[in-house]
Amino acid sequence: MRQLINTQIAGTVELNETSFSWYLWNGELLGDCIAIDTETTLIEDRRRVPELCLISVSDGQRHFVVQPCRLAELLELHLSNGTHLICHNIAFDFPVMDKYLTVCKEAEARNLLWTAVDENRVHDTMLLAVLISLAQNDCDLRPSLESACDEHLGVVLEKDEYRLRFNELKDTAWSDVDVGFFQYAVKDAIATWFLFAVLTHMANEICQKHGVTDEFGFLTESIQVKAAIGLDRITRNGMSIDLDRLKRLRADLESGVSNLVEEIHTIAPDVWRIVTKTGDVAINARTGLPRVNQKALRSYLLGIAERHRLDVLRTGKGEVSLSTKTFWGQHRNLDPLIDLYCEYSGKTKLRSFFAGLNHSRIHPKYETIKRTGRTSCSQPNIQQLPAGSPIREVVVASPGKVLFIIDYSCIELRTLASECHRLFGHSCLRKVLVEGKDPHSYTAAMFADISLDEFEKHSDRKQLRQHAKVFNFGIPAGFGPRSLVDFAKLEYGVDLTVEGAERFIRKLTHDVYPELRIYLSEDTMSILATKLLVAPLELQATWPEPYHLGMLQKIIQGNPYRADGTPYRQTTVDRMWLELHSLCRNPDLLDHITSRNTAAGSPLRYLFESSVSTATGRIRGGVRFTQSKNTPFQGLAADGCKLALWNLTKAGYRVIAFIHDEFVIELPEADHYTEVAADINRICCESMEQFVPGIPVTCEYAVTRRWSKKAEAVYDDAGRLLEWTSPNQK
DNA sequence: CAGGTCCGCCAC
DNA sequence: AAACGTGGCGGACCTG
């Protein structure tokens, strides 16, 4: 030990022709903002946290390598003083440090680390870089440290031979370690520190320019840091799969599928590709399914449609659509082949989920932030498991555990109401929610022209409520009448005419929730005026009619045609270009206007795009109308859920899945779950409520062995929450 | 044959 | 002129 402390472990690294001297850390107090990087053994699998081998730190002035055994001391010295910690990819470094501190029983340091995250003092340059690029152009690529440094610092961090060999440090006295290991590690910490300096400066400017809050870190960085840690923990926790159940489900499905293959073969033999030598149906080796000849299938379907004088749906490329969901499913009775094809397609889709679940434990991976502010999931994507099908029920609680499933009630209506209230100072939807009414029932009662009390007694209330959901969901999302008709039919089985949809849209946005009319109104004029650096009134003088701007949009997209495909008159097009040129006061655009540059990447393409922000302070730059309408309430809900995830994780709950507004948590088996349910419910509601001030937030939950949509809260006579069991299991 | 693109469908 | 947005993934087909 003693020999480690002398100065022989030291050196100099170069970044961008600047030299940085580094030493072995010996207890010095660093500045109030330190970058930290951990080097570990190789990452073997998603369950295990790799072992800590070396730490490097930098406060921009001084740079050190730190032995793992001094991690606790390092954190205690700094974090108790309110120091900020910077990492690049906190989802990696946090669990490494946390695991090390846990194993070494360093409770105090561990507590300081968690508290620092909780108090928004832990940062992540990767997440910050993503948030900045989202604000700039709605791009959500996660940059590596190397590419972020290259882009923002102009520094090239070359990957070298040491990167993957840090396990060698475990059994070697540091005085004998090749200095290259230290050089490599120190560079990363220094680079991270300077990267953070540049990124926070950029983020701060963006926040100022858009006038958004930095209460949750610049561009909600703190929320994303918390989410990243929580999501990583979910991946490591993993989920148990009931392989027997999976097998049985699969066997059922297989027999159904092979019957269908037979039947289709007899009616339409060339739908299946044939192995010429053997004459057998060709099988896709990976899936075990017969190979489909889409050309043949399309011509069969088209033939049937023509015989019945049915206009077929076409794909974007003009091919006959094969979609069962949006087209053929509605014409099943026309011909046995259509029915068989729909059956087959549904069954094979279901079958496709089995591959990813075919392990006794699965460890789905999560991405912390996508464009809307939500997460994504892969390998397998547990966020897209069919909700109503028995396939979800192969996910089970681990031995000795039960699943606690909790999801928010109508959360996006709450965030929408909050947003309207924030923007316009009033919201009828908010009033409904504050009074504790069910917004779907309320809307349904309004449409039926009866009071909520009368509605509750109505015999058709269930169906009417379903009906109302179509509008409560679709209209805020910006659906037009025609989309609403399709949506109602497809998702809710509700028949609606275009006229009916128009009437309902008008009613909801004018009478029931008048704030929605303002919320959904589009101010194309002022977006364009901002880009051209002119007053909206000037534009209005030239282009008084809404369709003028519609034409302009088409023209600058290089697509000067009406919806029916007829081109605009050339004189009209020429006139609009001239008018645009004489109106424009933005020097950066004039040349593009003169040359009529409508190529992809031309700044003219972005003339009608604007930025949108959430109440939490995240920005999406360069978005169009519908995105800008969706983001404020969808993104706000996502942030609330992310904070709840962190608070659940911090409270020690074993979260095993996160499905946007739903958590699956494993709890130890118990006689009843009343108290723990109340605690989890409280954490979820309180986490969200700070984002929707004054609006109550409620959740629904259940305890069950198998993941199922059907599960619901069950109570005994004493009002205690019990485990739910599936009716068909008894 | 690998890789890219299009299409379709699952979730929220 | 009308507008739902995200994301992951599997299968067919095309391309070099």
C-alpha cells in the first residue's frame, strides 16, 4: 500500500495538443464538479454488473486515477459537500459504483451516491447530448464519448489496446501496471469534464432562448438520469418465464397454423413457395413457417376483390395491400381464402412473440429517451406483448414472489388538462378531473345530453363510455374526421360516419372542452413569420387565405400538386416564389429562394417546422403540427412515469417491467398486500402530481402470479388486498 | 448471400 | 389540405 502512495504513478496525457498531468489520487479535495469514469472487467451478460477495476476523476484542473478501494472515501469527501458528479452513460457507471459499495458494505458512501442522484447532482453527458440534439432537430441518437468529443470538442479519443483489458488490474499491484491503462482512463475523465462544460453551456442557451424551466436539469437531464438508472436496474432484474405454459401455448398455435397451411394449400396452392426438387412446401429455416409467395397471394386477393367489385387498399408503392387489420379483416366473409389468410396472419403474428420469450429468464433492454420523451424496449420488446392474449401470462413471478401491476388512469388526459391550464389559464377538462370525475364517463354523458348521475344509471353506460374513449383519445391527438372513423372502427369496433365524427369533434372542442380548440389550433402564419423574420401581418397581407400557405408548403417541398395529383399552374408557382422572395427578411434564406432550392436538406424545407416543449423543460426542435400537439402531454406523462420509476427503485422495489404508464413489480409473497400497495400507489401518484399541479392522479393495481390485463384488485371482507387468480385457473 | 427497404402489426 | 405520435420487429423482396 505504502508504495502506491508515492508519486511513481503519474504521467501526462495530451488532448488537442494540450497536456494534462495526472496523479494517483491521495485524498485531495477536488472542485465542486467532477467527472468520473469507471473501468471494469468485460461485460459478460445483462444480469451481472461488471467488476470495478479503476476509477478516473477530473475537475477540469486536476486529474487522478483512483483505486477502487478508495471509491467510498472519494465519494464521501465530495458528495457530502454538494459536489456534482458527471459521467458519460450513467446507466453503466452508477451500477458499477453501487455494486462495489454494496459489496464493501460502504453504506454511507452508497447513500450519498443515491442522494446525489435524487438531488439532481449527478449528470450524464450522453443523455445531455441526446437532449440537445432533440432540441435542435428532433434526433435521438446516443453518441459515444468518442463521437460526442469529436463533435463538440474537436477531440479525437482513439480507442486503444487497453480498453478491454482492465481485468488485468485486479490481480496486479498498481506499481507494476502498464502506465497505458492509467493514461487511457484519465483521458476519458478529462474529456467527459470538458464535454460537460460545452454541453451545459449549449443546453443553457437553448433553455434561455425557449424560455423553458431548468428545474429538472437542463432539458430534463435530471429526470433522464434517474430513468436511465431505474431502467438499467429493470434489465438486470429480469423477468421469469413459465416455459411449460409457453410450450403448451405454442403447441396449440402450431397445430392451428399447420391446419391453415393445409387449407390454404388446397384452395390456392401457389401462395406457398415450393422446393422444386421435392415438390414440398418451402420452409423458412429460422421461423419454421412456410415461405409465402406474395405476388401470388396478391393476385388471388385482387381476383376475389374484382369479382366482388371491391376497391382494394394499396400500399405506398401501389401494390395490393396485404393488411388484414386495416383492410382484408373487414372482408372476411367474401371468400374462404380471405378468412383463412386473416386467421393465418393473426396466428403467425402471435407466434412471432414466442422466440423472444423462450428462456426461463429474460432481460429486456430499455432506451432511456426517444423523441417523444418516452422509452423504448428491445430483446425482447416487452412493451409490445399483445395485451389481451394469453401470451402475456407466460411472464410469471419468480419463486416466492408475486407480481404487483400498477398503471396510471387516463394519465395523458391529466397531462393534457394540465398543459391547457398552464398555457391558457383555464381548462374544463381539468375541472372535471379535479372534481374526481371519470373523464370518459363525463364525455359520454355530455354526448348523450344527460347528467353524470343519470349516465351512471344508464343501461348502455359501458358501451357509451367505450364510445367516448374514441373521442377523448383521438381528438387531442389531432385526428381529423376521417381518421377518427377508421380509428373508432379498428380499435373500438365503433361504427361512425364522417359527418358524425365531424359533429363530435366540434362538440368536444367547442362545448365540452373549449380549451381544446385553442390547443389544437395551428398558427402556421406565425411559424412562417418567425422563420422569414417578418411580422405575421405582413404575411397575412400577401397570403390572406389559409390555402395560400398550404400551397406554399407544397411548393417548397418540391411537390406542387393538389391532393388529387393535378399540378398547380406554373404562373401561380412562379408568383408564390416571387412573393416569398420579396417578403423574406432572413438573409440565410434568400439565395435558396432565388434558386428555388427544394432539395432535401434545404433550409426551405424547414420553413413550417417549429419547436415544442414540455412543462418539464424538454424541447423538440423541427417538428410539424401533429408532433407538436402530441409532445406536450405525451412527453409530460413520460417524465412523470420516469420519476416514479426512480422513486420506486430508490424505495427498494424490484421493478421488472416498464410499459410507458404501467409498472410490473415483484413483491415477496405475503398474506395480504394492503400496505405495500398503498405505498407503491402513493409513490406513483406523488411522482406524477408535481407535473400536473392541482390535478389528482390515480392508479389501478392488482396482485397476481401471471402478468395479465385481466388482473384486478381483489379484497377480503376486512378490505385487505389479496392476490388475484384467473377465473379459468380455479 | 448480406444488407437495405418496404410493409405490416404489436404496444402505449 | 389534412394531419396521431412513438418504437421494435419479422417477413418478403430487391440489390450488388
